Amino acid sequence: MPIRRSHEIGHALTIDLVAPGGQPAVRTTCFQAWREELPSGAVRTSTALPPRSWSAPEVPPPAGGEADRACRLLVEFAAGLGASAALRYSRLVSRRHVTDAEEMWQSREVNVFALTGRIGLANGRFISLGWSGFGDGFDRMIEGPMRRRVAWIARSAAAAAPMEAGAGPAVLDPQSTALVVHEAVGHFSEAAVDASVDLRHRLGCRLAADGFDVFDDPSLPGAARYQVDDEGTEAIGPTRVLADGVIIQQLHSRRSAAAAASLPTANARAAQITLPPIPRLSNLVMPAGTSSQDSLLEMMGSGLMVHHLSHGFSRGIEMEARIVLAERVEGGRLTGRFVSGGRVTERVDVLTRARSRGDCSELNPNALCGKHGQILYDVGTIAPALLLSSLRISA
Amino acid sequence: MNADRTIVFARSRDGRTTQQFASRIRIAGHQAVIGDCDLDPAEFVDSACRLWRRWQQLLPDDRCGQLVSEVGLVCDQDRTRPYAIAHANGAILDGDDRYFAASARPATVSWADLPAEATLVLGPSATLALVDFVLDGIPGVLDRSDWPFASNLVIEDTALSPYPPQIGGNSAPIRINPEHLACDGCDDGAFMLLQRSERWQRPVNALYNVRRRNLAISCDGGHRRSGDAMVVIDTLTAETEPTLARSRWLATWHLDQPMSRRWGGERLGLAIETGCVLQSITAAVGAPRPACICDPIEGEIYGTAPSLALARSAITTSMVPP
């Protein structure tokens, strides 16, 4: 009897565009595949319909993507940036089914997009674009606040002075907070990919100041939206990862949970059906506080307002990110003096220096997350602005 | 480009069990259909496990956990190609096994015991990893004087791959230089559709450098061995995001002497001045060979790269506890 069987049917759409002047290059891929894990440890994978003996649900492929509209919006989006860019729009729509030796088939829809690439600035430098999440993403590509913000970041970063190394107080805007929470709290709370690696010593570690809670919840209207994970474990509600700043729960697959004498948390996720589900975040949530962004700046007095981070990375107890755009703050006021470049280089307990939270949480538009060779487009983070007493920056 | 390709293989990471994969992709222009595969990779299971065990005998215990063997078949409309490949964290293991002593356990050498005169060399996979990292760390358009590579180091963006299931694409290679960091002008749909046999849902280079294909690196001026003893960095794994500033790496290595090779007894932590380490390369010590980066985000990235000699002062080393 197999440990687990799964199959998937769907299609992927990819559009590349070099702007200005380029024509969209559209590629489509229709696929079907199955995967079977056997008790011996062997894994069999094939791109075919599942064998009839599996009694797998027979479903038609989901409806096709709107390639023409996506092309048009991508061209408009690139033109709206007012800068050169090499962009890729990706869309994936599929239906996955999974069962094991004990349960019936569980099904879930995969419906995600990504808009990635590189934007050239007026000063010759590049910034990266990484938007992704649930659905087609069309609402972000049309003229509106999100597109205007990218254009503003590109313009401001082009005029920014180089960032200097050092440490000092900082206010992170919600996007920047989300990246830090994702790298510092999220990845540190995931169980190891190899279930034989025991990370339970992390339980009880302080990662944030008193009063800070963090949840993981796939059922929210965030980037990830699923009722069952890729092992078929049902998501029954939020998992409280951090309580009063301390790790109280790790995020588990079935295998890692069994090894840790814990329960699975519906966090087994696979980038596609041919790859093994591993413990991954779904939507990480840091609840909002009570301070307006202006009052966070007032509290800080002088320091740095971090508007945008990219290239988040964590390994063990260290994390880092590129500073795409920050702004000097003096007397509790933004000065219009932008800085760019340099890296946040911190340990994962950076949030122990958190002093106060903003009163409005936002979903980070970047839900891309790569781990163990698997890139997910729907790893959400919802976070408010944050005041840190100190943030360490390397040149 | 039209194609009808079937790929079947068995891959082993422990010499006992395998991942068996069978896939058929049909391409018509820019449309691909993945499905309808009726070949069974079971016939490759024994070969994959045998290949793994052969290299297991030649690797020290602590590197066997990185060992991957794969045996399979690529069937195109006009030809069928069997293949076998083994690598340890991306360092391609090929015909060099004759140099490693097949004793009861492979001999290792400690970094502290290396001959003082040993030349420091980046092996093909380490060269590929470092060049790829430096390219990704370039923050914008650079003057020629700031180009982080020696002028004789030729870096091409190509549709070709040394990994048989990936060979595909129909556009010419492009030399990467300060004016051309990627092949922005070409639309290589076949490359994009054929490069990821196991990961078709995510295009190659899904994140930021979306126009980059595979790298083929070479060094003008031929190649010659540098000294009797060479300490060869087999693999480099970045501990930081791409940057031209100082970067941290984990490395595996071996000592290469004319008639013998011994594996490094411990992993190394390296600090590299990323922006300048490849500016002073004078010549290669080995011809370009297949190489692989086991990227924690993108997965396996293949290319070809030569072995390059570095000044010992170009890196700072520390031991990594087992």
C-alpha cells in the first residue's frame, strides 16, 4: 500500500516582455502528472493520467488563462513604469488531488500568479520586481496605487544617495516589516525539510519583544488560500507561532510532526506535484498595533524610514535583505533625503528591538519564497509598520 | 521549434531507493503539452543504485549525504540518448575516479596539513557558482573598468546544457559583458519550455534575472596545470544573497596531486571579496567541464566552466564544525 498518491492537472502561462520596444513572448504549458510514495522510500512520478486502479477523481482541466488580457496589461504596466524593464508574468491554474493509505482523496485548487523581473533606473542601477499571490494579479497591474508605488520607488531610488553602513533606529513600512517577519520568524519556525533533523530546541527561543504574536493561517484571504495542504492535512485554523515574542509552535508536515512528537499544522507544501511536500509557511500574520505611522516617526525622532526591501534571505540564525529605498528622518519628520543600497544584516531575533507597531496591517505584494529548490508564488505575509530601536546595515 | 521528447530516469540519494521519473513533452511553437507518457523508468533503478554505490566507495562518509546518481534516457523524435550522471552537491563526478584510492575508506586530508605551495583552484562547479553569483550581484550598468571579471574570462549565455534532459533551445549564445548582461533581445521559447523537465510550472530563472539562460564559461589563452599540488574547491554554496561586497560561502574541496587525489576532511567557511576575486584571473588550469549549482531557491542549475587558479589571499577561510 502506498504512503501517498497525488495527481495534478492544469496549465501554466508565461509572458516575457522587454520594455520599451519589445513584444510580449507568450508560452503556455498544459500538464498532467501523478506521484506515488511507496513504503520502501521509492517515489514514482509520471506525466500521465493516474492509473485507473487508483480510483482518482476524474476532473477536466481548469479553465484556461486570459493570455490576451494578460499581455495587454503587462504592456500597459511596463509603459506605466516610465523605465526600462525585463519582466515576466507567470500564471498557474491547476487542481491537485492527494490521498494516503487511510483517507479519501482530498482536492485543492492552485490559482496563483507572479510578476517578476528587473527595472532599470535612471542612474543605471536595477531594482527587482517581485509581486505574486492568489489569482491573476490583474488588479495590481492596472493603473492604481500599487503601480504608482513601484514607479515612485524606481524614481526615488534613482535619485537616492548611497546607504552608509551602521546601526540606528528605523521605522519599517509594512512591506519591509513583512519581509523581516518572513525571514526572521517565518523560516525560523519551519520544521526542517529533512525530518530527521530535530529543530525542537528552537521552541522557547525569544524572537520578538513582549506583546508580539505571530500566526500562520492558510485560510485567510492572503496569498496562500487552501483548506488542505499538499499531504491532505486539513487546515483547521491559525497556528500561533509566536506568543509574547517566544516561539511556541513549529510549522510541520506530517513527517516532521511525527518525528517531533507533534501534530501536523497543514504546512506541507510542494511547488508542484513532482516535488516532495516540505514544511513551508502559508500566510504569516503579525497583528497591527495602535500607533499611526506618523506617531512611529515621532517616537523615533531621528533615524531611517525603510520604504522597500528586496532579496530577503535567512540561514540559521542570520537574515539579510537589500535596501532598495529608505529615507532619512529628522525631528520625527520625513526629509525627502533618500538613500539606497546596502543590506540589512541581522540575527533572527531582530524583532526583540521592536518598540511599537503601526495601526494598519497590509498584505505584502511579494509572496515569492524559494526554499530547497522549490519556489512558491503564494507565501503571504500580513504585517504593520514597525519601529525598531536599532537596525544593523552593511554597505 | 517543434519537439516531442520523452525523459525517463531513476535517481538515487542513498543507493537503495530511487525517485523514478517519466515525462513526455510535446512542443509546437510556444505551446507545450506535458502528459501521455507511457515509458517506465523501473529499468534504470538498479543502474542508478549501482552508480551511487560506486561513488559512495570513493567519497568520505560526510559527503555521501550530498551524493546523487541518475541514470536515464532522453528520447527525441530522431534519436535516443542514454545518460548517467553523479554529483556531490553539484560537483560533477565523472571519469576521475581512478585517482582516488579505492581503499577501505577514502583518504582525507585536513586543511591544516595542505602543502604550503599548493595552488588554490576553483573547480568547475565552484567557478560556475561564483560567476553566477557575481552576475546576479551586479547592481546596474557598469563601466568596463568596474567589470568584476578578467577580460580573458569569457562568459556566455547559452541555450545549451551539459545535463542531457535539458539540451534544447534554438538561439545563439550571447557573450555577457558590461553592455549585455542577459539575452534581452532573444525570445528563446524552446529553451524555456525544455529546461525544466521536472519543474515545468516554474520557468527557469523565475525570479529577477528572468532573461538569463545557462552559463558557458571559458578562459582565453588555453589552460595548463598550475604546480604539482592543487587544492581544488569543488563546490561553493552562498551564505548570502548575491552582492559585489564581501560574501560568505560554504565549500567542499579536495587535494589534487599528479598521481592522487584526497578529499578535504572538513567543510570550509569562506569569505570572498566578490567584486574583485575574478578580476585577476590570468589563465585556466583546466578546460571547461560540466558543472552544476545546487541553488537553494532555483534548484539545480547546469552549465560549463573551467577550473581557475586564485591567489590564496583572495579568500579567507575558517573551519565549519561537522
